[in-house]
Amino acid sequence: MAEETAPAAEVPPPPPPTALELLGQAIATLAGVTAWKIESGNELVVHVERESLLTVATALRDDPRFAFEQMMDLCGVDWPEREVRFEVVYNLLSVTLNQRVRVIVPTGLNEPVASVCGIWPSATWWEREAWDLFGIVFTGQPDLRRILTDYGFEGHPMRKDFPLTGYVEVRYDEDRKAVVYEPVKLTQDWRSFDFLSPWEGMTTLPGDEKVFTERAEERQAQAKG
């Protein structure tokens, strides 16, 4: 008698895509979007070509499926080991649809990025900060000036090849009655720390000198006797 074969277990269908996955799939249809993923379980990250930034940004604001009316912030990221060294990161918010997206645009050392201040006016402050700290140039930005460092500052302090000590130091000169710039001078280049507390490092307490002297004399007398 032939053995009866058990019916094959049914494979459950895959779960339906989440709202965040549907949003990522919809944004991926825009020309210029190269990739998208969900990070940390609930953060949608989209990568966009530098040349297509304005087209994609306009669609993200005006398309009713996205409706990202606000740009919350913008920042630069420095990757010195990469061929395309910098990234510009945009965090967008849709108040209407209660959804967020992070847009990342790669750019090189001498490759300017189009300003989005005409799409989100709040971008002006953030683009000025990215230019000041990283040296990322934004074309079409009418107010590209330093915003955190002073006007005579040289270099961009958030670059990972910028010296931690800086190039110059600023002080007020009483004789000149003015603020002067001078090369950085470190009065103490290196310090050795033994990590001992004052009590651990103290072998003789104040007032105990006489006791130690007497004990030393006793040992010497015993050695002679």
C-alpha cells in the first residue's frame, strides 16, 4: 500500500507594503532618484543626482502625493576617503500628510550644488552654514556669506582635514586697541596624566615628615648595631 504524501505547506503571502514603503516607491519613480531605503525602521532616505536636485525638490513640494511644504534643515557631510567627497542632506516635512523624508545629494570638492532657497526659503541660513563650515558652494544662492565664523576666517573648520587647532588665534591687543590675528601658539603641546587622585599620589602627608625621619634613623642605628 502506497504511503500517502502530506500536502505541501502553503507559503503565506508577503505582507502588504507599509505606508513608508509606498512613499519610497512613489518617490523612486521621479527622474533623478537613484536609490531609496528605510533606515532605523521608520526613516525614509532617498538619494538624488546632483544635476536633478531642483526637479526632484520641486516635485516633492508640489506633488500632492508628497506635499513636503517645509525643509526642516540642511547639512553637509564630509567623506574624505570617497571620490565624491561631500554629501548635502535635506530633511523635509509634510505637515499636510504627516510624513518625512531625508534627501541626500552627493557632490565633489569643486562641484556646486543648486540652491533650493527658491523652493524652501528657509534653506538660505542652512546653505550659508554648509558653505561656511564645509566649503560647499550653492549656485543661485544670493546671500552666500559666512555665518558662524568671522569674515576674515580662512578655510572651512568642519572639513576632516582642517587642523583641530586652527590656523590663527584671535586676541585683543591692549597696545593696538584692536583685535589681532596671530599664528596659533600652543604653550604646552603634551601633558602626561597618571590618573592618580591627590590622595593616591601622596605618599607623605603634611606633618608626617618627622615620623619618617625618625624611622629612617632607627633603621640606620639597627644596621650599625
